[in-house]
Amino acid sequence: MNLIHVIGGGLAGSEAAWQIAKRGVPVVVHEMRPVRKTDAHQSEGLAELVCSNSFRSDDSDQNAVGLIHHELRALGSLIMTCADANQVPAGSALAVDRVGFSEAVTKALEEHPLITVEREEIAGIPPEEWDNVIVATGPLTSPALSAAVLEKSGEDSLAFFDAIAPIVHFDSVDLSKAWFQSRYDKVGPGGTGKDYLNCPLDKDQYNAFIDALIAGDTADFKEWEQNTPYFDGCLPIEVMAARGRETLRHGPMKPMGLTNEHQPDVKAYAVVQLRQDNALGTLYNMVGFQTKLKYGAQSDIFKMIPGLENAQFARLGGLHRNTFLNSPKVLDATLRLKADPRLRFAGQITGCEGYVESASVGCMTGIFAALERLGKDITTPPQTTAMGALLGHITGGHISREEEVGKPRSFQPMNVNFGLFPDITVPKVDSEGNKIKGKEKSRAKKLALTTRGKADFADWATPLI
């Protein structure tokens, strides 16, 4: 049987290869590291997590991300299996020991009899004899391959900046000021309800911190980077601070749902949270603190946070430029390049954003490619499912009412969210005839969306398992 080639060994490429091999089709994964390094990766491992170690919410009833977790698990996802096996406490989220996770993915792929891992860079359009290829090179696609794909598609690349949060050594945190607690004491997978380190700021401390962020020395952009927009779901903290003095206090530094165990009668004006980053519990990352500040400025400013005055950083924050395709124009419904249908695309290069989103697009392309190789019909997941909703966005769901009246809106990367799902009608009253309103109405709608999604996904996925 002819091989399927997967270019890129990140989350999407790893998942694609796994799904192909699960269906009895041999596959070669081409990973350019360590032959060619990137600005963001630090190891040679497959599926390395370069930003956060969090896979975000694991609640499949009330959260679209949790629903995509559910769908990946239903398909025997390698990414979710390894995440579950390497989880660390993170409240209601699923977070992982990033080293253990990458090692588990790498081991599983290298030991599978139908998977071959080749350490080499594919520097241009793959050879013509490769008739079934998945390009999962991520947001850090090599310049040569990126240029070749763009020339083939006849479209311009789109790009945005993605930032990395700092990681702190746990033993350098002052626990006489910081305390352990999950927001609202929520207990998540592998957690206890006390899974985050919390550092409180009063109003004066918060304002001084904001002033320092805004005045901080930031990394210079190269000329070709000047007009690249940020992704709104991953803004650098100093950019958020500049957008409004209270922005951070209502974002990653919100104090709600937290009580300072050292001063339970004093409500913090703002709180910085740190989440466990490895299984040993020796490293914690600063939640929502992705940044483009220069290293010296980061160290000085972040040590203004109570509890972090003597912080030692295992890694400071950074910034890298992500690229993605104008997917609604250049890809078809099964993620093939219209200009060269032997090429499929997966992961963040398609315009999805997030670890599990990338893995899910890799999962879909792996299934599509394997079915094509086996001569079977390809059906895409219904848009009522998380994977289907995300696929719909990538292949055309971004089109808005504004475009219909001649005001085009550019395609932008997207996390999975309920706004991508078809609407659903929920009862206006409960079983006792009382009107459902407020938070209960929102919860009821989310549950209706996930219940419908799970049923529709089971119908689609069952023949594929």
C-alpha cells in the first residue's frame, strides 16, 4: 500500500499520523528538528508544547473546548491519551507535564510498526510521486516550504504574533504572600481545588504594576513584522495593559472567586495566578502573562508582584510570528489545497488556534487521508459538533453579514467556541414551570449544544472507530 506522508511532527502532525496508522495505512512523519531548529522550540521531541502547558477546560457539558476533548477521546486520540497520562493539577482545566507529554507522544509514534519518523526538512513542494500528503508544519513553517505553498496557491499568507508566558521556579515563590486555590475552588482532572498559586495585589500595587508594564522596554520588530496583527486570544500582557487601565483586572488578573488565606478579610484588588507546569511541581507558569517585553524588563517588572520579589525564572516570555493560510479561499471541505489536491493541511497553519484545536484538525485530516487511500467515501463531522464547527470556520464559516453587503472581513485564527455552532432552541421554563433566566439560561443552552453535539458526533464517528 502506498505511503501517506505527514510533514511536521507537532500536535497536528502527530495526531494525523496516529489516525492514519490506526486504519492500517503506513505513514512517514517528516520532522525538520533537530536538522533545522525554530525560534520557539527547545527540544527535539514530537508534539512539544511551546507556549502554555494547558489544554484548557475539560468540561464537556459546558465548554466547547471540553467538547472537543470528548470528541478526540472518542476517536482514540494519541494527543489526548498522552495528555491524560501526564496531567498535572490545574483546577477545572486539563494541564500536562510538557516534557512527559512530548516524550510519550514521541515514543508511541516511533514504536508503531506502521509509522516511520524521518528527521529532515522538506524545503519545498513535495515530490510529485507523493500523492497523499498532509502539511502540518504549524505556525513556524520553514520559509522555503511556506513560499512554495503560497506560490502554488496563488494567495498571500496571513500572519499574527503569538507570545509565550514566563515559567517560575516554585521554590523561589514567597508562600507567606502567595496561596494555593483554584478559582471558586473548582476541582478539575487530577486536581484538588487548590491547584493554582495566587499572588494578590492591592490597588496601589496594581496601578504601579500597570505603569511599569506600559513603560516597559519591549522587543523591536523587524521591518517585515511591523504590520502583523496580534491574535486577540493571546495578547501580550503589556498590550492588554495599554488598552485600558482595568483591562488586566477583568482579564488574567481578575480577583473573583479567590480568598487570600493569609488575609481572608481583605479582598485583593487583582491577583496573578501561576499554574503547575511539570509533574514534579517544581515549575509554575504565569497564567495569561505572554509578553514581548525584553528579558531585563520582564525580570524587573514581574518581581513587583507580591510573592515573586525573589522569583527565579526557568524561562522568560517571548514572541514569535505565526503564519497561516487564507484557508476559506485555498482549501476545500476536506482541507485539500484546491490548487494541488494531493496536499492536505492541518493544525495552526489552517487558521485554527490552540493545542486541542490543532490536534483535532490533525485528527480529521488523518482520517480523511486514510479513507482516501483506502478508497472509501469521506464524510465530514456535522457542524453541530466541535470538530465540525471548527472545520466550518476554517473552510468558510468566517463569512459574515458584512461581507454580504460588500464589506469584506479578513479571515482570522479562531479557538473553538459556541459561537461557531448552529443555534439551538432551549425551553424557556423548567419542569416546574418557572422561567429560566440569567446564568441558568446560559448553562441550559450550553448543555443543549453539547448534548446535541455528542449525539451527532457519535453518529458520525462510530463507523470510523
